[in-house]
Amino acid sequence: MPKTIHPRRPDVSTLDLVGGPEPLRVELHEHDARWAADYLEHRARIVDALSAVDVDVEHIGSTSVPGLAAKPIVDIVVAVPDITAEEDYLEPLLAAGYLLRVREPGHRLVRTAARDTHVHLYQRGDAAVSEYLLLRDHLRSDADDRARYERVKRDLMTRSWSDTNDYADAKDDVIAEIKQRARAARI
């Protein structure tokens, strides 16, 4: 099937959080090798749904790092040619059973009904994709930073969070520190 090429158009300009804020209701689990298998199943489902689109698909987040405790939610990043051409990727993913959670400038998020898999969509070349991979790859190879990140996550999980996004935002400082070390290690 030939690929449809759309003229570049404006992206969404505001955050649309479908369903509103959600309290954090999951706990950290020790690393589970099944997360890699779950990723591969969803990767195949995504690639099949987006067979008409040239995409890159990667396992990201804590479930992608062996030895790191994580919320049992498999995070996946998909790089698409044009984030504004939602008909090319969003409609097929919704037809494949994913549910829309976030529409914001440069980013869409779909997830499973069970909320155990989150698929982040960005335009190819978006810095967010390389940042996810930088963190993932560094945590896979640096035991000290992996342990530090897990300690921070365990500490944050002792608190009550009225919105999952607030928990994620609370990790920003340690993530920035780890990525800074990851960049330095590359030099």
C-alpha cells in the first residue's frame, strides 16, 4: 500500500488529558522478565496496525531495564513521520484496541484498557525519543545510577499521589542528573 503524504499542518496547541487526572494506584514490582515479552507482543500489534506507516518502535521506561523495580506498565515509544497526521497512526491504533489518553503538542499517548501498556507517539527526530533511549541505555549499563533511581522511586511511592503525572514529575530532578552523567559518559 503506498504511503500517504500529507502537507505539514499545525499540531494541537493544548493538552487534552482524556478522562482527567488519575490517582496513582500501582506499586513498584521487582523486575519481571515477562515485561520484555509483553513489549514484543505489543510491538508486533503496533507494527501490524501501522503497516502503512514508516515507524520506529522501542521499549522504554523502567520495565525496559533488567534489574530495575518498576510499576508494571510497559512503556513504548513510537516515532512517526508526521505527528499531525493522526489519521495515519492514531486511527489504526484505536482500531487495534488502544485507547487515547493524551493529545498534546508533539505527543500522543494511547494505552490498553487494562492500563498496563502505554504507547507514546512522537514525530521522528523529536528530542524526547532520544532522551528516553539515553536514560534507558544508561540505566541498563550503570548499576549505581540504576540503584539511585530505584531508591528515589521507592521513596516517592511512599507518598500519596492524586495524579499519576505528579509522581512522574517528581522524578524529573533525578532523571536530569542521571541523563547528565549518561551524556558525560558518552564523551
